[in-house]
Amino acid sequence: MHRPLTADTVRGLVRTALGDAAGVGDGLDVRPVDEAGEQLCWWIGTRHVLRLAPDPAASVRQRREIRVRDLVRPHVGVPVPASSAAGEWANGLAFTLDTRLPGASAEGRAVSPAGEADLAGLLSGLRSVPVRAAAALGLPVTTPRSLEKVRAQAARAAQRVDADGEFDPGRLDRLTPRAIHQLAPLPGTGVVVHHDLTGEHLKVTADGRVRGVLDWADAVIGDPAEDIAGLAVAVGAPAAVRAATLAGYEARLCLRGLWLARCDTVIRLAGRLQGQDEGPRPLRPLLRAQLRRAWEAILLERLTDVPEQGPDPGQRRAPDQGP
């Protein structure tokens, strides 16, 4: 049983972690990030955020996340939090005291053209991270999802959503069997993928620049279309596709990411409307906004055929996918 979390407990932990030389006094402003939650994430003054792992499995993920951030930081061109101190806050439970990055969530702030260039740097940088080094840190290698299976799930979900007047299932007809075949993942193209590029994990400043990418705990070696899909949900389909194109990704991969995002948003909204997921009731407006962003029209969709191409020379082969 770990000790209760209070402001004084948190101050003492930070004081111990940083050392007396850091000048952390009893008057340090500390407050939980989520006043109503489990209070495992605390603002520490104006420069840091303290993240406390709730269980041993989360502790393993957090320690790996710190190493992953250090690996990707030189490549991605956008700020990534750094750990100023790390250790255990209770027996077997890890903590990290991270630098606090400027900006607000992309859920409430639009990304500018310069911000799209920032996102392009993120995508191209992740593609350049050495896969072997990432695998050595313990990043799992994931198999690309079947777009056919995802579309089938979305079609079933769309019928439920249509009953509530939320979505027209006919919109999924644009993803034809031929298009699914054309957008199938190419073998041997695994790269480091953030895998959780939600709006809340993108810090956007008032001028629309992306000044931080948070929460690398779900990073994997896998399909780069997953990060394009995440951006389509977070910042809108047009901005996501422009960023991916600027990063050097071909039309086929951009459209694959777009359709993954579109299907995912229908599935998640249906789950919420049918009470199959957990979370506060205000989640529904967020899911509706995400669906709307993912389904924004893009110029690329006017292409009737996606050229059959070999692997993008910039993409790297995952270590266990063979020659």
C-alpha cells in the first residue's frame, strides 16, 4: 500500500528527486493535473509535470518511454519532454519529473501551415530513427491492421450510429474492395510509430506551431499509416495528408492512414453511443468532433487509382520481418 498523495507528499518527493541544491521549498506550487481523477499527474511549478505510475506494468512502460524519448529527440525536430529526475515514489512504482512544454491541446487550437511543417518533421524524423536501436529498447513490433477488417467493423458500427442520426453509412462505400487492395500495407516497411497522436498529445502555440509531442508510452515499430491516421483525427484530414506528403510519404500511404482514421472514428463513436466504452458523458462531443475532422474532404481523394509502387525508399524494414 503506497502512501497517500498530498501536496506535501509531492513536494517532498520532488525535493528528494532534485536535491537540496534545486531550492525546492515548502511554498512550491503543486497541484494535480486532474482534480477529479486519481491524481497521478501533478503540475510542479511552471516548468515541470510529475507523472506517477500506478502499477508495476505502467512503471515498466514509463521507464521505457523515457528511453524512447531520448532516442527520437534528435530526429523528430519538434520538442519532446525530457525527464529531469526519475525514480520510485512507492515500492516498485516509478515516477518521472518531466519538463513542461508550452502550448495548448490541438483539440482546441488549430495548426497553421508552419505547424503542418512541424508535423512533417515529426513524421519524417520518426522514419529516420534506427529501427534496431528502437527494438533494443523493447519497442514491440506490430503487424499492420487489415483495412478490410477495419472497414467491416466500421460498417457494422455505422448502422448503429445511423440509428441515432449521427452518420450516413453510405459514406463508407467510397472505400471499395479495389481501394482496400490498393491500400494494403507493403511488406517490410515498419518504422518507429508514436501510435497515440491524439490532439491532447500535441502542444500547439497561439501561432499554430507544434511545440511539443507528449506521451510516448505506446510507441511501437509498425505501420507509419497509424500516425497519419492519428493526425487526421487530431488536426483534420487535409492538414494530416499535407504533413505526410511533405514528409515524403506517397499517396497510397496517406490514403491508407486517412481511411484507418475514418473507420476508427465511426467505431469509437458507435461504442460510446451504445455504452460499450468507459468515460465521462462529455466524451461524446469530442468523438463527434474527431469524426468530423477525419471525414473532411481532401484533394487526393479525386484520384481514382493509387499507383502500384514498391516500398518507399525512406521507410525501414522492421527487424523481424525478414529480408
